[in-house]
Amino acid sequence: MTYNFAFLDEDTKRMLRRALLKAVAIPGYQVPFGSREMPLPYGWGTGGIQVTAALLGPDDVLKVIDQGADDTTNAVNIRRFFARVAGVATTEHTVDATLIQTRHRIPETSLREDQILVFQVPEPEPLRTLEPREAETRTLHALADYGLMHVKLYEDIAQYGHIATSYDYPVLVDGRYLTSPSPIPKFDNPKMDQSPALMLFGAGREKRLYAIPPYTSVESLAFEDHPFEIQRWEHHCELCGSRESYLDEVVVDDRGSRMFVCSDTDFCSGRRAEAQA
Amino acid sequence: MTATLMLELRDLGKSFELHHQHGARLNVLSGMNLRLHAGECVVLSGPSGAGKSTLLRVVYANYRPSFGAVHVRHAERWLDLAKATPHEVLDVRRRTLGYVSQFLRVIPRVPTLDIVAEPLLQMGGVSLEQARERAGNLLRRLNVPERLWHLPPGTFSGGEQQRVNIARGLIMPRPILLLDEPTASLDADNRAVVAELLSEARAAGSAVLGIFHDEDMRDRVATRLFPMQALEAA
Amino acid sequence: MSALLQVRGLSRHYGHRIGCEDVSFDLHPGELLCIVGESGSGKSTLLNTVAAQLAPTSGSVRYCQKNGSWLDIGMLNEADRRRLAREEWGFVTQNPRDGLRLNVSAGANVAERLMALGMRNYSQLRGIARNWLERVEIDPSRIDDPPTAFSGGMQQRLQIARTLVTQPRLVFMDEPTAGLDVSVQARILDLLRRLVNELGLAAVMVTHDLAVARLLAARTMVMQGGRVVETGLTDQILDDPQHPYTQLLVSSVLTT
């Protein structure tokens, strides 16, 4: 059996590309699109793979990560899926990829202008937990009426003494639209600001996509006396020794021993290879 | 030199139409004419039912007259309260026309001292401390014990409430004072204090129009009596 | 003194049914006006239409802004309407649960309007919120408790603090004391009376309780069947009612 190149029919890709162009033209604005049924369940990255499918060309090199790792189920499946339906080359090396689909992380290696990062987004609306009415959140976006978002940050400080939101930390894109960065750790937020790579976001179940074009300002919200801060660890990666990367805490045996390792597997193995050379 | 005319009632009439009593009509006042000058105290006299309280309430614009005019000298010009807008009436009450009734309208939780000081504060131009001090002086003269000043007067005796009411009514020097039996439940000593306060007000140029059932009090404060008769039922 | 709010010939219909019909009035700065009438008389419809929460069927509402220029409320776009509601107006609902954000703390409820105006200093927000809790007689140590942990009277006082924290010039109140027991009512009425005086607020308040009108409002409008049947000084209306309906309303009050 043969599929159309990259699974989606050409009309659907055209619809997606038009929506993506609009998203790039209005940084941070959520563009509705006709999300299709995909051969995997909602919440597994249906938004991300539709965006990827609309962008892939025969010469692209695809990398897929899940929580920073290339070897987790979700990442492996999506990578294989595109290898089969588009026949594109795939890689685990960030520097070799032209298109990176990601769930919950931005690679540690700095991205370039000729790379595109595609995010899988479960909930594109950052105001949703505070305001359940879609008509109202759209109005709030239209009027840039974002005091509500600070209510959530206020609550964090009131309850925990600091802004405890540690992932999906709200950002203001291009000084205009309040945007969800998808559930990446806030550690990755600064990488979005003035990023040379194009960043695209797809939410399949919610039928929304949005974009942060290259070299766009991305500001993490905060209070004057409680500025934005990223996570820090007292540990370094036990495999590569990195002190700059985002660390996962892994339980390694039944006695509760644990170790801290880089969440970005490509970054970690690259450093180890360098150290051996 | 004749005293300044402060208040003039012309051909004043008041009737009440009771829509829920088969449209019954009560005529209480008709063809009333009265002139009140600065420095005088006119006491309305007559049997109960003659419309004395009604007349005071019409002058205060608490009741709306059915006919005629209530001319008041207000801020150096004449204003007919029968035709004035609500905002004009409020301004007249704030600055020109004081009204002391028999009963204190208690405001829940507001202490006595502040109830008395309030008219001064509403006028503006005095600080809270100054207003409270004046209120305290007045309450002291009226023999309201100091331990009561910081309590709301809701639980006070009738006589104490009445004295609080008088203090509130007299704290602001007003060109025209309307008094509806403010001394009804006061003892002789306190009545004497009220008489003294009224003559001070008159000496300062206020015109007083009042009802006093007690003859002794009436004789002491009145410069002139204004007799009234009940109208025949129409 | 010139008016703050001018309402002219305001009507709001629900299809063929009349909500309110041909209402006109002026409101001056610092003045509290009560709208009284029984359920279904159109008072809340009128309040919501004046406050631009409902679109009028006909008529106009004009408001004199802080900077002295007049706004025609019916002509405002959504952005300006919200700005006005945020910066210069306030709205207190009958049920505090409608006016509060129940899933965030008391402090966040009070501070929300300030954050909407762009205040971004956490300690300053906390300070103001604490101060306002005190002003409405809520123990400031409860600043981090959710409103759901408060009694009905406390919730209503919290809503008042949340509304007044930005020092609006004009506040709309829809039966703010209905549904509360009598002693709690008295406390809230006294609080409102004091705050209205202190802040020089102008307010339009809907109530079915004539005693509330007497205590708080210099002027009152009586509504029946969507129309204003009598309007004037509150004491005139209560002591010398002219319209049959007002007489009925006044004579129905239980006196103690």
C-alpha cells in the first residue's frame, strides 16, 4: 500500500500551510485549523505531526524528541512513521536535523536559521485554567487584557513563596500575544527569545496552531520583585558532567538510589563522545 | 433696620390622596401664608391635627406641597422649594435648612459622636478632629455622658436619643431651623439647655420655626406665635 | 455641579416583553441613587443596561470621564467599554459568588483589578490587598484563604473590596445585601455608607428594601412594570408617596 507523500493529502497540507503562514504573520496568535484524524490518539502529538507533515520535503532530515530523548516510544514511533510515509532521512543529532518535532523540550544545542522546531501542544490557551469560556479568552487576547495571567502567578507566590509554575510557563510573544510555550520546562523559555530557528506549535485536539518566527521577542511573565528564574540543580549530569543542561532525576534500582542525567540524550552523548576523543 | 426675610410661605396647601383607601383625600393645609425673619422664633400653635408637623415637613421639602410656594433665601437668592430639583433641595438642606424631629434616625453601628459630627463633615471645611470636638462640646452641654459618645445610640433611652438628635440638628449653624417638638421627652434642666442653644442660634442670626407643646418651653423660646386650625374634612 | 451620568429615554426589551422602558435620570458625582421596586419590575435590567452589560433597545447613556470628556456608552467598542469598567466603574453583584473568582485566594481577588491596570509589584499588591481586607473588616491574616472558606457576609465584603480597590468613580450595585441575614446586612450597609462617603463614590444601587434606600440614598426611583413611576428625594418618596404603587410599597413595610 502506498501513501501520499507525508501521509496527508495535498489539499490538507495546503490548508495547514495557509494557517501556518497566518500564524507566522501574527506571532503568538492561535490560528484555528481543520485538524484531521491521524493514525495515533489525541494527546500523542496529532497537532505536531500534522504541522510536520505539511512542512516535510524529500530533502528534509527529521529529528523527533520526547522529553528531550530520541529513544522514547512516542519519538521512535513518529520518526518511523515519517520515514515510512515520506521516506525522509532521520537523525538523532540536533545539528544534522532540518526539522525537529518535539514534545516537552527544546534541544540544548543552539538552533540555526535553517532549522524548524515543531512543538506538540496539549492546551494552546494559557488562560484556560482561569477562564473556561473560549469566547471570553479570545476577547481577552483581542484586547491584550492579560491581568488575569498575573493572578495565577500571584497565587503561586502567595502559596509557595515563589513562582512555582515550572513548565508551560506563560510568555508574551512580540510584546503582544500571551502564549503557551507548550509544556516545556521554564528552563527552556529563554531559548525561545530571539531564537534564530522558526518555532511552530500544533494542538490537534484543540484544532489550533501558532508560531514564534525567528528573532522574535519572547518574554516570560513575572513580577518586578519576583523576576523570572529558571531551574537550577546542585548536581551535574552523572554521565557527561554537564552543569548547564536540564537534568532528569532517574531512580536506578529498587533501593531508591537515584542519579541526575541530561534530559537531552543527543546533547549528553555528544559531550561524552567529545570527552573520549 | 428690619430683620432679613428668610422664609416665605405663600398660599400653601397640602392634601394627601390615599390610593389604597378608596382614593380618600385628606386636606391638611390650605391657603397658608407665613413670613419668617432672621433672629426670630415663630412657634406654631394649635390643637393636634391642625397640621403643624405637616407644615414643617412641607417647608423641609419632606412632603411635597399640593399648592403654593415655599420661598427660601438660599445662598443670597430666593428659591421656591415647591419647584426645586432634588439636587437643589439637597443643597438647601445641607447649607440653609436644618430640621430636628422628635426621633433620632439611628444609623446602625455609627457611634454617637460621629452621628452628631456628620452634618459638619458633610459641609466640608473642617477636619474630623475639629468636627468631633464640636460634637463633644455640644453633647457635654446637653448632659450626654461621655461614656456614651463612642456607642451607637440605638440602645439609649428616649431622652438621650433626643438630645443626640438635637446636637446633630444644631451642630451646623444654619440660617433656618425647623424644630418638631425636639424637647418632648426632656427634663426641665435639659429643656433649659435647649432654650439656651436656640437663643444663641437666634442671636447668631438664625430664623427658627418650631412646634413646642410644653407651654413653659414655648414661652421661653417664642418671639411670636402662629396659630393654626384643623381644616374641615373635605 | 454637573452630572456624572446622563440616562435618556433608555429602553431594553426582551423580544416583545419590556425589561425597562423610557427611563431618564442624571447622577451627580458623590451621589447614591437607589432603584426600588419588586421582583420583575425591571430594576436589574435597568441597572445592567446603564452599566453597559446589556445593550439598550433604544435611548442613551452618557458618562463624564475623569478627564472631563463625555462618552456615549452605547457607541463604545468592546475595548473601551472594558477599559471603562476596569478603570472608572465597578459592579457589585447580588451573589458574591458571581462577582468573585472562587478558585483563587482572597488576596488575588482583591489584587486582580490592580494587575489588570498593570501593577506588577507583588509586595505592593499584597500591601494594598491587606489594607483593603482591613477596610472591609476581614482579618488580613486570611489573605491567602479562598473565598469559599468565607461566610456569605465576608464574601460580599470581599467583593466590595475587590470592586473598590481601584477607586472607581461610579459603582453599580445589584441588591448587595439581599440574601444575607439582618445583622450581616447592617454591617455591610454601614460599610458601604462609610466607603461611599470616604471615596466620594457615585453609585446606582438596586434594592427591594426601602430601609436600605432610606439609609444610603439621597434620591430614589421607584419602578413598576419596567417604568419609573416615581422619582425624587428618598425621604419624600418614603414619607409622602404620590403614586399608588409607591404608596402600596411603603405601606407594606413592616415597622418595628
